[in-house]
Amino acid sequence: MYVLSFESSCDETACAVLEMSESARIVKSNIIASQVDTHALYGGVVPEIASRAHIEAISKITYEALDVAGVSLRDIDVIAVTNGPGLIGALLVAVNFAKSLAYANDIPLVSVDHIKGHVAGNYLTHQELKPPFLALVVSGGHTSFFDVKSYTEFEEIAGTRDDAVGECFDKIGRVMGLPYPGGAGMDRLAKEGDSLSITFPSPAISKDTLDFSFSGLKTAVINYLNTKNQRGEEIPRADVAASVTHSIVEAICSKVKGALNKTGYDKIVLAGGVSANSHIRNGIEAVCKRRGASFYAPTLDLCGDNAAMIGAQGYYEYLNGARADVDLNAYPS
Ligand code: KG4
Ligand code: ZN
């Protein structure tokens, strides 16, 4: 079955074609038109600019995705589109485009939750992976544990009480002058620093909960950087990145242990843009190795926002009987 999928929830316009069956999940094309350079000028995503850029890009990348996959619209069995959460004006671009395409060509349409899509990116990397399992979604907007009971049934069991981990990396990266978004730069810089040189607060809150809180860590690091600047002292950037990362990895690993204990699963799936972080991947992998649990993470090209992951989830939503109509709407949160 061929799935044509769309994603425009934030600052990437994406279109993909997948060939999905019970025995194989194949990415035929996965095209992304990134707006990162445009938003970098402002240090963050400007919603109005994002919507306009999606409109400019979406037709072109659709032709490209079909072309690279070597198929035409007549071959497509189902169209999948992200309808939330995300920036409402941005989401509406792909939602309306996918609706028109489905209606005009009489192709079934399914809507996909962006977070479920991130998790489904793992099905494309790991052909043998199937639910149930524990999932940890770490992105610019989320830091949540899910009990993934089936391909379509997710229960959120814990999350962040304030900022997401990606937001924390990005804000600190910005104050340190790293290119936007700062997550990837923090990852690289942390490899050169001493992770025990500065003690920052833990996002783990307390032992009684699996929830996180990243706002205290973010504020503490920004205060540290501002104080250094005011005193005219040199900022040990690599040590800061390594120490922040250490605090985040320790917290995530301790909550991963707790979540595995709570759910009784011996399988954890990492997903979302921050799943590209080498330190977080290594930390969770080590925890899993020690307790004989299996660890899954997407290949790096499927960590950030893309449409292939939306197509994978869309396929399972379709098999489960979900169908969207021309009245499909987008939801921001
Ligand atoms: O999933 P995503 O592409 O968009 C959202 O749904 O939010 O995640 C984007 C986030 C940004 O905060 C970005 O800085 C972060 O993922 N990110 C990373 C790395 N690569 C991307 N954070 C830490 N380390 C990385 N290597
Ligand atoms: Zn995302």
C-alpha cells in the first residue's frame, strides 16, 4: 500500500511516499523544505512567516516526493496529514492541501497526531518493532513518557511541568551564541567539556514522580551566563554545555528507570528532535544494557520533523479504520 504524507506543524514543510505492508515498511521518498535559515534571523520560529513559507513550498515538494518515489497520484492508496499539535496557521497549510488532494482524487484521508508520528518514525528504522512498549518523546515542545499499548492507543504517563527539553537546550544555546536552534550545537560542544565542572539544578524534581521540570535548570544556567558576562569573565562554553547535558541526561536516565519499573516493559522507544542527542542516546542505551531491556531510537534523518514518520503512523491509523473528512480541522495543543 502506498501512503502519501504531509507535515507542516512548525518550520519544516515535508512530504513523503511510503510503501507499507505487514512485512515491510519502506520509505520511497522523504522530502523536507526547511525554514531554519529564515527563522534563525529572529532566534526562533515566527508563526506568520512559517505559514507563508509552507504555502510557497508545499506543491513543489509534493511533485518532488512523487517523482523521487517513482509513483503518481493514481498509485496512492491513502493520504496522511499532521493535524496537531503545532502552530495553527502552519498546520492548516498541509491539512487543507491534503484535504483538497484527497477530495479531488478520491483518495482516503487520515489525520495524524504529530507526537504519535515521532514515535512511528521508529517503525521505519526498526522493521521488527511493534507495540506495546514505553516511549519517551523529547522535542522542542514535548518531554513525555507514553505507554504505547497498540499502534494507535497511547497513554501519557508523565511529562514536563513547564519547558520542554528542546526548548531548554535552545534557550541556553541562544544565550551562548550558538546557531539556532541550539540543540545540535550544545550536543557537539558538550563532547569537548568537563561534565562535572559546574553543578546545575536537576530537571528530575523528586523521586515521587516521573515528571520533569526544565525551567529551573534553564534559569540557573542563563543566570550563570549573565553573571559571567557582567563580570567580564570568560565563559567556559564547552564546560557549561557538558554540565547542562550531564544534568539533563542524569535526570532522563533516572526517570527512564522509574518508567520501566512502573510499566513493567523491557522495551523503550526514544523519539522527537532531541532524540538525535548523542549523550541522551548513549545514557538510555547504557541503562537498558544494564537491565537487559531493549532500546530503540530513529536514524538521525528521522529524528527531527519529517513526513515519513507521519506516513508510518497514518498507515496504522488507516488499518485501524480511522478516516478524515473534508471538515478535518487542525488543533494547536
Ligand atoms: O521534533 P522537533 O524537530 O520539533 C518539534 O516537534 O519540536 O524537535 C526540535 C528540537 C529543537 O529544540 C532542536 O534544538 C532539538 O530538537 N535538537 C537537538 C538535537 N538536534 C535537534 N537537541 C539536542 N541535541 C541534538 N543533537
Ligand atoms: Zn516534532
